[in-house]
Amino acid sequence: MNQVAAKSSAIAKKRGNESGLFKRMLKNRAIYLMILPGLLFFLIFKYVPMWGLIIAFQDYKPYLGITGSPFVGFEHFERLFTEDMFFTILRNTLLLFGMNLLFYFPVPIIIALMLNEVRHAMFKKWVQTLVYVPHFMSWVIIVSITFVMLSMDRGLINEILVMMGFEKINFLMSNDWFRPMYILQVIWREAGWGTIIYLAAMAAIDPGLYEAARMDGAGRFRQIWHITLPSVRSVIMTLLILKIGDVLELGFEHIYLLLNSMNREVAEIFDTYVYTAGLKQGQYSFSTAIGFFKSVVGLMLVMAANWLAKKAGEDGIY
């Protein structure tokens, strides 16, 4: 009898929790409706396509389909790791990611700190608008502007070099100039947009902390170092962890627009190689294996970075 009563009580409690959950969802239906488009996006474009990863283990033929194509196991992964281009592509990808992490990642933080110290509201809004605008231009426009500026044929930069007595530099075809050109474009386009999260975090800092610091004689730099940066440290760590997860995801469009036959040795990365192997050459299984490899590496790095962050006393992302 006691077991029956306990079971009935558990069922009733479960039904009560389900009813309470339904009531909360009904009460906050406007919030759930706002979340719905994002959930549908991830469901349709992120989770459903994961079914297609199976072709990485097949010799996929479009006319046979996924169910009819023969399995080949890890053959495509073995080919990837033994390809002559693999280490070149890996090196290029890691070097560009390292430059992103070293040169780009701190820039939004620095800009946000500088904007946070601006007291003139109109000037602050004007500067914010100015640094946000490049984000809304596509990479096609950004790279086109770069081509116009750096072209050997009447490019502004080369014309200035000639006026100063120097020789023209073939920026667009040079292996040496590709990486600096790439990272400067990334900083120009994305740095301003990246400040939004940091400025939002800084806006939530208690003003009383700054008042107390000023009373103790702390100047602007000491306030930034001892109040502002520690207050946004968790945000910085979270974005850093997410950034590390994109170590092999530099984006196809930007690199592809800069890529040419002269700089391919330093510009070819996994994203452009997948395009060449998958779409141009029709090697669907091989290109899927490359994408699978990138995803696994990204997941492992996110988990490792999150573990290290927690060991260092930070919250992490989960």
C-alpha cells in the first residue's frame, strides 16, 4: 500500500510540474515566441543537416543517395591526413587564427574601454556609428575597396609610395603581404561591431564603484584596471572560449576573394579547400570528412578551453 501511495504521489507531482510548466509557458508566451525563430534556425540549418555527415564514411554518389552509397569507413579521413596539402592548409589556418586571436580579439575590448570613458554623449554616438558601419558592408565591398587602394595600376597606396620615391609593391599577389592585409581587413570590418557586448557589460557596472575609487584617489587608468576590466572579465573569457572553438572556421567568402594563384601557398585554408574539392571537383564525401574534422576539433578545443577557464576560477560557458 505504501508503494502504491508513493507511486501515486510521484505521478501527481509530475503532473503538477508539467501543469506548472505549461502555465509558465502560457504566461510568458511572448518571450517563447521571440525565441522560436532562433530555435527553428538551429533545428533546420544546424541539427537536421547533421544527418548528412554520414556521407563522410561513404563513397557517396548523388544518383545512389545516402542509403544506396557504399560505406568505406575512415578512408576519406586517412586520405585527408596523408594529403600533401593537409599540413600546408593546417599551417595557414592556424597562423591566420593566431593572428585573429593576437591582433583582432583585443581591439574590440580596447575600443569599448575608450568609448566607455567618453563623457560627451553626442561624440560617443558619432564614434560608435562610425566604427559600426563597416560591419554592414559585405566582404565583397571590403575586398573591392582594398583592391582599389592597393592595385599596382593607379592604386592610391602605390601612387603615394611612388611620390615618396619608393617602388610599387604588388600587395595583392604577394605571399608576404597576404596575412597583414587579411588581418587589417578583419579589424576594420569587425572591431567596432565586437564592442557592443563589451559596452553592454560595462554599462551594467555599479557607478558607486567608480565614485568610491575616485574618493580613494584612483585615476582613470586605475579605475579601468581595477574596476572595469575585472567586471567584464567573465564576458571576455566567454567570448574567448567561443573564439577558440572557431579555430578552423575562418570563413570562406573573405579568404576566397583574396585568394589567387600567386598567394595560394599562404592563403589556402580548410574552407576554400572544401569548396575546391567538394563543389568544383565533386568529391562530396571527402569534403564532408574535412568539415567533420573541423567540427570535432572545434568541439574539443571549446571543451578544453572551458575546462581550463573553470580551473582558473572563471564561470566558463557551461
